[in-house]
Amino acid sequence: MDLLETAGDTLTRLLGERPLVLLAAVLALLAVAWPMSWRWTRTVVTIAHEGGHALVAVLAGRGLTGIRLHADTSGLTVSTGARRGPGLVATFLGGYPAPSLLAVGGAALVAADRAALMLWIALGLLAATLVHVRNLFGVVSVLATGALVAAVSWWGTPRLQDGFAAALVWFLLFGGVQAVRELWRGRRRTRGASDADMLASLTRVPSGIWTGTFGLVSVAAVIVAAGLMLT
């Protein structure tokens, strides 16, 4: 009973202090959980995923050939360099954690009442990604996402910017978890082709362990980001 009362008191406090953040969380969860909306919005997570591959590839000293985003919400980042070694391992590692880690950074800015700055950073990252996109669907997807963020950044009221930024953070968090869940469920169908499979072939660590690691990172990011935005 005490536990229920404490939970109720906490929820009441959050509704009073962080209504926008809670509403944003509910909307983002619905967007990810409802198959119809997830099918249309998942590309945003794919953009972050492929951007993670690209950024790590560059940081690891590999050449970045280009990024492709596909209508089935899959993506591909091509880099040049050694066919084995830590640089390639790091590049394959950079994909699945990227949406979750970006969301944690965004959560810190939302918690600090710097939603506008977060949106401008998001625009900068989208612009950097667009330069390397090499197919029409990918260009349209990044431009459409950037146009929405830009519209909120330029014309949105501070309250709208706060709510939109929080919703984007929650969406990347929940989307990061859902993407790993899909990876786990489809591991037999995509055997040999997923990031986890490629890491397994490069390191001799089973793909299931890599998938589990991605899952732990995504869940930990939800906990950390929630702690930042709700306390």
C-alpha cells in the first residue's frame, strides 16, 4: 500500500511539474508501439543509426563512401579501409546504440531547458548526414525530417519547442529499444547480414551477445534519460 501511495504521489508531482515531458513520452510510445505509425516514422531511427555508423567510421580513420536509406526503413553505410581490425569493429558497433545515445544527450539539454539548442544541433547533424546520402529516398527522408525540425525551431513557440524536443528524445529512446527488439526477432531471417552478425564474424563473439549488448545500452539509455528529464 505504501508503495502504491508513493507511486501515486510521484505521478501526481510529475503531472504538475513535467506535464509536457510526460505527454511527449506517451505520444512517442504510441508512435513506436502502433505498427502503422512505426512503419512511417522508423526511418528517423534509421537516420540516427546510419549516422552513428558514419560518424564512428570517420573517427576511426576510415573513408566514408556514402549512406543509403531505403523505403523498407533499412539502411546501409559504406566505408573504406581495412577489412578487419578495431576500426571496422567500432564502425559496426556505432549503429544500434546511436539513437539511444543521441537521445541521452538530447535529454540533458531538455532537462536544462535548452530545447531550442537541441533542435539546432539536430538540424546540424541532419545536414551533415544529408551530405553523405547517395540515394533519392534517403535524400527525401532526411530533408523531410529536417524540414519538420526546422519549422519547429524557427516558428514554434518555446512551449512547442520544449514539447517537440522531448517527444523526439522519447521517440529515439523507445525507437532504439524497438529496433534492437526487431533485430533479435529477425536474427534467423537476416543471418549473416545484420550488424550483430558482422561483429560476430569479426570478433568471434556470438551475435546473440552483441544483440544483448545493444539491448542493454538501449534500456539503460531510457533509464538515464528518464532520470534526467523527470527529476
